[in-house]
Amino acid sequence: MSSGSIRETGVADRRRAVEVALWLDARCDEEISLDDAAALADLSPFHFLRVFRAVLGVTPHQYLVRTRLRRAARLLADAPSMPITEVALAVGFADLSNFVRTFHRAAGRSPRAFRAFARSTARSSKRA
């Protein structure tokens, strides 16, 4: 194998990983398996997992959870009347307790406290 083909494979792997990351972004509210993501990249699940982590620095599951948490934070801040349970379900978490635990671990505060903080920050910036 020539070094050119190794480089091409590296470029192809990076492209595949980024394409799957964009696909995960668009579908983060759905139930997604490693097999689904690997099939999209046209790789075996084991090889896909290694490629994705090498390119993006996190596993596909970690990427998906972070994407869901970013969307949840946006909804908590921008849709104050949306119940927290609906936020959790809208971004792809299967149950409220897992969402609250995961959100608190990532954000350092509960979804309810995050929403209150976002509201107070928004009010403060409007006064300035």
C-alpha cells in the first residue's frame, strides 16, 4: 500500500466521521444506534467507533448526548413555558430522570435552575 492511499483513507475517514456528526446533529431527537451510524459511514461498528473518536475526540454516543444537551439548553432558555419533561423528550432523552441527571452533570445545575439563570441573565442584558 502506498502512503498516498493511506492519506486518502484518512481523508475519507475524516469525511465520513464529519458526515455522520452532521447526521447526528440533524437527528439527535431520534433513537440512534451505533449500527445505524456505522452503516451510514459504510464501516463496521468497531472501525466506525475508532474513526469517529479519532476524528472528533469523543465517541458517537458522547457526541449525541452533547448535541442533545446543547439543544435542551437552548429550549430551556428560549421556551420558558415548555415543561422540562417536554424539553427532555423533544431533544431525544427517553426519560426525565436520565435527562435531569445528565444535564446537571454537564451544566452544573438542574434544568430548572438553568432556566431560571437564563431568564435572569436575559433580563439583566435587556436592562443594560
